Amino acid sequence: MRIEKKQLEDHNDALLNRHQVKLASLKNQLPDLDGILQKLIDFQIAIPSWALGSGGTRFGRFSGGGEPGTLEEKMEDVGLLHSLNRSSAAISLHIPWDIPSDIAKIKSLAHTLGLRFDAVNSNTFQDQPGQSLSYKFGSLQHTDKAVRKQAIDHNIEVIRQGIALGSESITVWLADGSCFPGQLNFRKAFQRTLEGLQEIYTALPENWKMFVEYKAFEPNFYSMTVGDWGQSLLYANKLGDKAFTLVDLGHHLPNANIQQIVALLLYEKKLGGFHFNDSKYGDDDLTVGSIDPYQLFLIFLELVEGMDARNMNHAKDLGWMIDASHNVKDPLEDLLQSVEAIMLSYAQALLVDKKALAAAQDNNEVSMAQEILQDAFRTDLRPLVAEARLRAGGALSPIAFFREKGIRQQLIKERGTNRKATGL
Ligand SMILES: [Mn+2]
């Protein structure tokens, strides 16, 4: 289903007066309101194709109905999000869950919806029907050369699919590792994985990037062969200039200082992309900003500071994607909330008085440094993010619109209650 322009205008007209009152007080506080608004309008966050259906756990899965059953329907859902928030102009495909059967048709649909194809994602963490060799004991790290070759060939095939779609990056997340002490020779596993990544790397087109994503644990519970940012950085450095580390917020051990990791990776010119989510315990895949919005703000502060120090374009020079799962919420509402949380944290980071902060740091004014950060964090910037949406042609209140128009009910009517989106 598509959203009509007139529907958005009616929705916005009804909320406009209240919105303007709220925005007016911010206008006096922010000297560079238009500059910040333009940055917010430019900032786009990719939606992964696997996040549009209900997520499950190993215990069960509860579908909410109206899930997209095909790649086209997934793209339509992302188009729907983008027409409401104007910040979701990209979709990230997972191969083989979303192999396009007709590339020209898929590209033309993307064009109609105003979407581009973000990083493509390979999958060697599960066996596919008809696959000849199993990844039970890993893929690129496997002791059997034939399994490694199968995994390498798959990644090269994903790059080929991505080229056809107009993607410019591949994200490699490996579930490789071991569950028990003694199971794996760490050094040999690292070496075999590096050799596999090197083969994949040579298949990258000139303008492509490879993102090496790390994860501390799960599905392996004793060791992960790309377990933390240090290991990922080792691979990225050995691979070359087109290889980067990808930070997924949920892939750390508890209490890791992710903001410091981000700062150092940026300094090393090796931060490539970001997967947003939130968590209380581990890789919980919860809505961005639902548990610890202050941490998200602190991460954005380092992102903005580090990117500005290198004259990077906030919107274009790193890969931004949501990587979350929705077990009990409507996936589309959850994604709208996640995008809103990202935009708010980004806006708050833009608001920080960088000169005053640098002076406080240089003079060891610890209390003042905290005051400066919290001044920005505690400013309610929701009207500013709403104004960016309004100027870009979106909805003042995307979730209210989603509910008023009964969008989920319409999707259930179109698609039924038993459709199941491919994914986890
Ligand atoms: Mn991820």
C-alpha cells in the first residue's frame, strides 16, 4: 500500500498549531536551526529486509499478521516507513533470504519508492535447503577446505547480486567460533578466516567497501573468531583500504564503552558502518534508545566529533542501519520508534557546544564538561526532528498516522495473517 500526499497533508494540518508552539521555544535557543535541520533531513538510516516481520527467539515466534512475504512487499514496507519519516531511504538485503528474481523490476520498484540498496549481507550462519556442505562447525574458519570454498563462493555471489542492484558494500558477519575449550585452534581458525576474507576482498569492485562485523558471543559460547573490535580491526587492517570494522551496538560484552571504540576506530580510519539497536543484557535486538538513550547520545557525540575532525559527510561516509528484531511490537511501529531515537540522539549531538566542551576538557573542568553534555541531552528536541520530517514531506507524528489510518489492519487485509517474512 502507498500513502497519499493528501493524507499526510491532512494529518500535518491537524497537528500544525501545536507543533509550531513547541518549535518556537527551540528557535530562540538554537542559533543554527536551519543548519541542524538540513543535517537531519540529509541523514538516512537503512532498514534491513529481515526486520519487517515479527522476530522470534529459539523458544517461539508470534506473528502479528500482515507480514511481507516477498522482497517486493518488504520494499513496499520500507517505502511506507520512508514516506512517513523521510529518513529510511535505503534497504539492506540479506542473501539468500531476498534474492531478487527480476533485477530490473526490483530496481524500478526501488526507484518508485525513493529507495536505494544499502550493504548486502551474506549468510554462512545457517544451512540452506539443498546446500551440499554444512556450516555446523563454521564457514571461513572450517577445517575442511571444501566448506571454506563454499562460504567464499557464497560471499562472492552476494557481491555479484549487490553489483546488479547498485549496492556498494558487503557486510560479513561470521557466526564462526567454538562452544567448548579445546574445540578450536584459535590461531589456525583466525588464519583460515583471514585467507577466506582475502579471497572475498579481491572480488570487491573498486568503489566497494567490506564491513567486518564482530560479535562477542552467540551462537558460539566459548569463542568467536571475529569476537570484538580488536579482532575485526586486525582483519580490516590486513585486508586493505576497502575493509572496515562494523559496530553493532548489541554485539559487545556488558558495559563495554562503545563510544570509546567508535572514537578510536574513526581515528584509525577503520570505522565503516553501524548497526543500531538497544539491549539490557546481550544481543537483545531491542528498539533503539528504549533502554539507554544516554549511551546512544554519547556514541553520536563521538561520531559527530570524530567525523568532523576528518571532514567526513555525516550522511554519506559511514553505513547506518538498524539491526533489531521485534518479538512483541508491530515491526513497522518499532522501526519508526528506532529511527526517531536515532534522529534525536544525532540532533542532541549536533547541539553540543563543541568549543565549550573542548575548553572544559583542556582545562580539566570535569563538572563543566558534564554540564555541557547534559545541557544538550536534556533538551527536548522532538519538535526539531518533527520539523525536519515536515520539511522533507513526511508526517509530524508517524506512529499516530500509522494508527489513525489503520495501516497494519490494511496490510493484514491485503496479505493475510499467516504470511511469514523470511528471516530469523
Ligand atoms: Mn548486526
